[in-house]
Amino acid sequence: EAGVAQSPRYKIIEKRQSVAFWCNPISGHATLYWYQQILGQGPKLLIQFQNNGVVDDSQLPKDRFSAERLKGVDSTLKIQPAKLEDSAVYLCASSSPRGGRRNTIYFGEGSWLTVV
Amino acid sequence: DQQVKQNSPSLSVQEGRISILNCDYTNSMFDYFLWYKKYPAEGPTFLISISSIKDKNEDGRFTVFLNKSAKHLSLHIVPSQPGDSAVYFCTGGTSYGKLTFGQGTILTVHP
């Protein structure tokens, strides 16, 4: 079974530029997450989708970050304009609850962003 | 507001000995907990979980203990192996699937 795919793996941009990350979740997984992991910290949830609807985006900086999940499968996360503090690893993850409430979330390898 | 705390940034143990990683939480709404393991340049991978109604779950060399009254859990690895060297994240999960991560503990197992 293929895992969560993300691209690009690495990106370096100048501040005030824009960047977009793409994610393809595990086939059949209805729930998709974007996490931000700053060096030395644990991953922080930015946004959670259930199919193509947003479940939680309370920690998404909506003035510069946007995310969409068209057709309930692939997702893109965009940052515009980027700031130095956005330098982080952006992790996409997916899960598929099977009746019970517990989820195991599967992560992609991450997209490493450096803003200079 | 840090709902999940891993107060030890790093831990170093000898191969064959026990590794104990600790985690405290404040959110009473968590109804399950998971430990994730992360190698450099890779995404976190699921290791072991425990429901909030249990106090112990074991899977091979890995055992997770939950003390709900103290809002504390721990991960035991016995025996530790050099391949266990990684960053370990403690996470709390809610009923709608949101995970909250701790800061992580870097485990180094020396041969």
C-alpha cells in the first residue's frame, strides 16, 4: 500500500514570496491533516479535512496560509507571502477511522521549507 | 498552552538496558494516546497506542503505561537497541481525530 506522498521535498524561497505544497493521502483515507513542525518542536496541526470539508483550522494563520482539498483526495497548502518564521517542515498526514473513535495517523516524509 | 509535555529533551542509554520516556498532559478530553517515532528527514511513524480506559499496552519490546489520575504516561523500551535511536513524540488524541504532540525526546542508544 502506498504511503502519503508529498512534494516538493525541499524548497528555499525569499521572504514575501509564495510557495505551495502538494499532498496525496493514502488511498481511501477520508481525513487529511497538515502539520507544521518547527525545528526542536513537536508537529502542530494547521488544518484538518474530513473528505473536502474543514474540521479544524483554528491554528492556521489565515492571513497568509490557505489550504484546499478539492474532490476530497489531494490537497494543497499555500503560503503567501512567506515570512522567515515560516521556515519549518510541513507534514501531510491521513487517517481512516473504522467505526471506532481511535485514529492512527500516517505521515508523509514532509516538505522542508527555508525562507531567507 | 502546552497540552502535552515531554520534559526531557534527550535521553541516552546503553544497548540492552531499559529506556523510559515520560510524558505529562493537561487536557482531560484526550481519550487515547499514541507514541510516534521519527528518524531524521522522515515523517513520524506510529509506534504504539493506549486507550484512556486502560493503564498498560504492550507490543514486543515496547510498553506504554498510563496513569490517568496523574495525567502521566511513559514508554518503556526493553531491551534498547541502537536502531531505536530517534526522536519520540508523545501525542494525545481526541474523538474527532485531532492529535496534539509533545516537543519530543531524542533517544540515543549506545552500542
